[in-house]
Amino acid sequence: MTYKEAYDESMKTGKPLFVILGATWCPACLQVKAVVSRLPPAVMSKVVYAYVDIDSDSKSAKLLQTGNSIPELILFKKDGEEWKRRTTFGAKNAADLIKLLSS
């Protein structure tokens, strides 16, 4: 799913939006992307997910990226009427990702 599609779906459903900014040349990015693909469906069904390649979708990446490190993992979650952003960097294991997505 593209970032735009994920954003639209998140706005429509109110589900948290989980975005990973990465690149094909980044080993840690590929690792975290693989970990996400193996997360239980029960976890992933609670969020809308998009992977943004900073090279092929630089427009979205520039809009989202807050640092100079990748992978950058971002969770946008609705808190009342406001959307809150939580950002973390670096490769994560499944337990770390489940904790982030459940927070």
C-alpha cells in the first residue's frame, strides 16, 4: 500500500497509521520490513501500514522524515480529536514492533 493510500484509509477508519521509511540499499530497513511481514495478522489488522522507500517516493519521505537515520518507524495514533506521532529509529525485532503498535 502506498503512503497516500494508507493515509486515506487511516483517516477513513480512524485506525493508527504505521509508516516505515527505508531504502533498498539499507540492511536494517530490509530487516525491519521482513519482521513486519511476519507479525501476526491480529496485530497488523489494528493498524494501516505503509512502507515508504526514501529513494523511489522522495516526496512522501520528505514530508515524513524527521531525522537523517533510517529506518524511521512512525506511528500516528488518534488521541481524542488529535493525531499524535510517535517515532523511533533503527532495526527492531518482533517484540519491539508489537509493543510499539500496541502503545
